[in-house]
Amino acid sequence: MKLTKSTLKRIIKEEIQNVLFEEEAQKDSSNPKSKRLNSLGMRYYRKKKYKAALKKFIAAHKADPKWTKPPYNAGCQYALLGNVDKALHWLTIWTHNRPDKNLDDMYNFVQKDTDLDGIRKDPKFQSWLELITP
């Protein structure tokens, strides 16, 4: 496989995003079990094993229902798997769990996340996005 400049840039950007996302994901839970499950989910995610990642993110949410990262991660996995309804269910839990309720941050975060590209044009996603539009 020949590595082009644009492919290399994309890979580097994705890796930086993954590292930053995982660092952020570990910030707001004091529950070690939830952190461990979320980290396992991220490992599966990076290997593109979305169903396995999904199970870990849902388990992490059950271990710490107030932590915002596992529901967001679950929503992304469902989006990657093409299940719009379940993706929106988990993304809605994410918005309700955010203590700051900062619509600007949520909207910008969702707009930049490439995991959601597969459902972005779906009318249901567009309607959901309007709920968090600042």
C-alpha cells in the first residue's frame, strides 16, 4: 500500500483525535470499573470492532450512569454501524448527562466528529441536531 501525503495527514489527524478523545474521556468519572470498560471500548473502536466496543461503552455507562463519555461513544458506535435510532438515543443521553449543558461545545463537537458522518444526512439526525444548535 502506497502512503500518500493526504492519507498520512488523515491518519495522523485521526490518531491525534483518538488520543485527545481518550484523555478527555477519562477525566470525569471516578468509577474505576467504568473507566476500565470505556478504555477497553476505545481499544476495540480503534481496531474497528464496533460491536465489541459498543458492549463495553454500554457496560461503562451502567457502571457510572452520570458519566458523559460512554453514552457519546455508544452513540458513535451505533452511527458507525448505521443504526440512526439507537445512535440518537445514546447521543440524547449524552446531552442530558452533560452538567454544563453548553450547546456551543456539544454542537461543535458533534459537527467535527467523523464517526457521525454516516448518519449526518439522515433527517432524524438533522432534527436531533436542531435540538443542540446554539
